[in-house]
Amino acid sequence: MLHVGRSRYSRFVARCCLIATWSLAGAVHAAQSAAPAMSSSPSVTIPTPQALAAQWEQVHSKALPVAPLVQHPDVEQHLKALQARAPDLFQLEVAGHSVEGRALYHVTLGTGPRHILLWSQMHGDEPTATTALLDLFEYLRTHREEPWVSRLLSSLTLHAVPMLNPDGAERFQRRNAQGIDINRDALALQTPEARTLKSLRDKLQPSVGFNLHNQGWRHAVGDTGRPASISLLAPAFDRARSDNPGRILAKKVCAVIRDAVETLAPGQVGRYDDSFEVRAFGDNMTLWGTPTVLIETGAWLSLPPDEPLVRLNFVALATALDALASGQAEKADVARYDSIPENESSGLVHLLLKGVGMFGADGKPFTGDVGIAVSRAVRGQGKKLQLAHVGKVEELGDLRILGALETVDGKGLFVVPLTGKGAKPGDTYRLTRPAKQSLSLGQRADLMLLKPLESSDTYRIERVIRFDP
Ligand SMILES: [Zn+2]
């Protein structure tokens, strides 16, 4: 509709069509909003976040590998098994195919008037929500007789595409097999994955979308030094970051999620940057009439983080969907969204060595802080995939403004690269050529913390730092 011609007239028509579509979507949205409120009953309540977190343990699939190792065949098998167990509840269709021909599954459940579209892992190395969606489906199947679940299934129709980028997931990479970032392809539509998502949106006209991602582990909640385990965003649909009724609803849904998640992870919810990205799906979905909630999953307090993060996603999604089903979302306080501290994208490291001695390339000692960041890698192929945590020396110097998941007081200690395979705490270590044992930015964080002994070049190993055994 928008490519009809080059004349001023046709551009005018195109703009009007856009506005008309938008208004129509607004009207549909208003009608859909009214439905759940009528069917809601104040006596029907969702379990508390703590209770949901405990129930998650029972529905979480033990057959699935840990979230980053979940591959397309796992998702496919899981969805088919779900549908076989409850064919009256789940509809499964192939909505499209990835570049390499993997099926993009569209799961539908519920019979309600309000349509919700959820998609996960459009970035292949951002897996947490795919597992959370599978767990949520299993929960809805096994708890369908509970009043709050039955209200959800009669008020909403859920449409989900778990793992929108299976080719990227196969390689544990952000982009698809063409090397394109699907979340920058909402307008150009050069990837089959983006075309599938866009055509689902156009066909279903969902009243709310959930765009489910992971963010890097260096994201902190403002200047608190706490990890942004969940960051939320109601994306802007223009450069002025204006509000419309849809975006306000998305903010209210974020407020609901914040209050649920913060009871389980206090101080660990951040607000994602709301700059308008003209090419991104969340921003354009909101413009097209499907206000979108972005959930970015970040670092957890300990490694490995997957189970607690999948659990948080599960609670976030269950709570948000219940609020949309009951009409509570409309009553939420936007100020609870606006007051979420903004993400600080480089505000966190995994391990911070404070005031530790180290050696320069000239062999001279100096004192400073060392910030070690950890990221994830998946190695191997097929069924022999392995997950690794990779530590790097990310920051050196005065790092008092950084938060850390673990802080070590390095006073009276030296840090040097790890040498020798069998080094362990308590061993004596002779450091004869300090110039060869300087730290450099970006190096792998296989390190030793040393305490000087009486003899000038002799040390005791206090700690061996290593993330990838
Ligand atoms: Zn992403």
C-alpha cells in the first residue's frame, strides 16, 4: 500500500492510509480492551510471583538442554508433543521457513477476543525466553482448570513464535544465515524470518506484542551496581518518543512486570533505552498498531544463570498476560514504569579486583582495579554442544563507578596471568620476570592472585581465577 507511486498525491494517499490503519487498529484495540474487563472477576487472582516461581519448577522441562543449547529440533519436538497431549488447546502451524529451511512455528492457544503475539530469539544467541515460552505453554496445559488460567484462555488468544531465528540459534549468533540482523529488517523485509513475523502481525492484528531478547551481561540498573536481570521497554514509535494509547498500555504492562519481577529479584529491573530505531520491529509494531513490550534478559547474580532467568521470564510473562486478561493492565500505574532506573550499558562486571597490585610491561608494579567481564560461548556441533563462560580483562584503572557481581579486596595482593596447568591456592610461586607477567586489556581472564612472601620473588597463590575450565 505504501509503494503506490512517486507523486505528491500518492505520498499523501499513503500517509492517509497509514493514519487510517492506525486509527482502525486503535478502535479494534479499544473494543478488545473492553472484553476482558467484563469477564473478569475480582475473586479470581493469579498466584503470587513466589508461588508462580515455585510452580515453574514443576512444569520446567527436564528433557530440554540448558537454554543456550536448545536448538530447533528441541523446539519442534517439544511443540509437537504439547499439541499431541492437548490438541484441543494448542494449534500448531508452520508460518514460514528460515533461510536454511527450518520451520518457523506459530503456536496458537486460547479463544479470547484479545489477540497477543509473542516471539522469542529473533537474535539467535538470545535464548532465555524460548525455554520460558515452552514452560509457559506446559503450565497453561497442566493448570487450565485453575480459574485464573481459564480466564486467561477465554479472554486472550495467544500467538507465539518461539525461536524466530533458528539458523542463528544453530550457530549461537545474533544474525540470521544471510548475516542480517532481523531486528533491523522490519522495513526492508529482506529476511524470510522478518517477513514471517510481519505477515503474522498483519494477519492477526494483535493488540499487544511481546518481543523477547537477551542483553549483554555488562548492563546494570542505573548507577546501583546491580545487574539488569530484566530490562523493560515500551518502544517509541517516533523520534519525539511520543505516547499514544497503545504505547501507554505497553508501559502499564511493563509496570505490572516490574512489580512482579522485583519481588523475586529486588533492584534487578532496568529500563531499556527508548531511542527510536526506525528499522526495528518493536518500534514499528507499535507504529503499525501493535504496541510492544520489550523484555531483555540480562545477567544473574551467579553462574550459571539460566534457571533463575528462565524462571523470571516465566513469571514476567504469566503475570503480564494475566493482567491483560483481567483488565488489571489498564489500571496499572504508568509512573511505576517511568521510575524504573535506566540501563547503564557498561555499568557492571562479573568480578572486580579492588586496589590490587599488577606489573606494567616495564616490570614496574602499580596499583589499580581490574574489571573482569564474562560472556557466553557455545562450542561444538549437533548433539555435542558445550556451553562455556569466557572471562576477559575488560577494564583497568580506577573502577569505583562500576558495579560487580563479586568484589575482591586486592590490598596486599598481586594479580598476574595464570601459568602452569596445575597451579592451585596454597602453592608457592616464584615470579622472576614481572615484565613478562603484565595484564593487558582484552586478555583472557585466566589469572592468579598472589600474596608476597618474605623472600623478594616468592609468592603464595591465594586464588586461581578461571571461568572456562
Ligand atoms: Zn536481541
